[in-house]
Amino acid sequence: METLIIIALIVGGLILFAIEVFLIPGISIAGIGSAVCVLYAIYSAFTSLGSEAGFITLGVSLLGIIGVTWWFMRSKTVDRLSLKKTLDYRPSPFEGMDLKPGDKGISVTRLTLIGNADFNGHIIEVQSADGFIDEKTPVEIVRINETTVYVKQA
């Protein structure tokens, strides 16, 4: 009867281990339950069946964990769960605004290196090229990067 309980604990621990590693990543109830089941099976084998059975249980548990990990990695389960799409979207936040160096606007927020400014009715995020600029201060575009507008105090 003790042997059957130990086998059930190891099988339950291995199932919970597979759930923890491959379905619910992170430390969760499944991982804690897996550790409790396997450790209690090993403890029970040492105390009730002797040290030889305890070491056999320890080895079977380790081989089971390695085997479950190997089986899941070799199966298509991981491939079905993995993300296969790539993002090829390139944002162009200034499209249609017709901004160019030399345009003048007003800072909407205080530019502590980064803030917002109003150019032709469009409020955009800008970066100060020459330090802090208070709000409602006239600013001028110095240069435009793909995603950043650099301004200086006008």
C-alpha cells in the first residue's frame, strides 16, 4: 500500500510539474504542489521502506522530471504554444503633419528634456535640444528624427 501511495505521489508531482513549467509559468500552486508531492514521496519512501527504496525513489523522481521536460521539448506542444508572428510595423507618428526644421510652435508642458509642444494645432511629444524650457514658451524645430522632434527655445 505504501508503494502505491509513493507511485501516485510521484505521478501526481510529475503531472503538476508539467503543468507548472509548460502551461502556467512562474511560481504557482501547481509548482508548489509538484514539489510537495515529489518531496513527500521521497520522504515517505525513506521513512517507511528504508534507505534503499528512498534512493530509488529519489532517482526515479529525478529521471521523471528530466523525462517530462525532454518529452515536452521534443513534442509539438511547445511549438503550438510559441508565438510565430513577427511585427514589421514601423510607426511614423508625424505622418501628415508636414513638420520641418525651422517650424515654430509653443510648448504645452514644461520641457524637462522631454515634453509636449503644439505645432499648427498638433500636440506632439518633443525633446529639448538645449535644456529645460518652461511651458507656453515659443519653440523652434531644430531637427526631426524618425520618431523624435528636437526643439530649442525660439
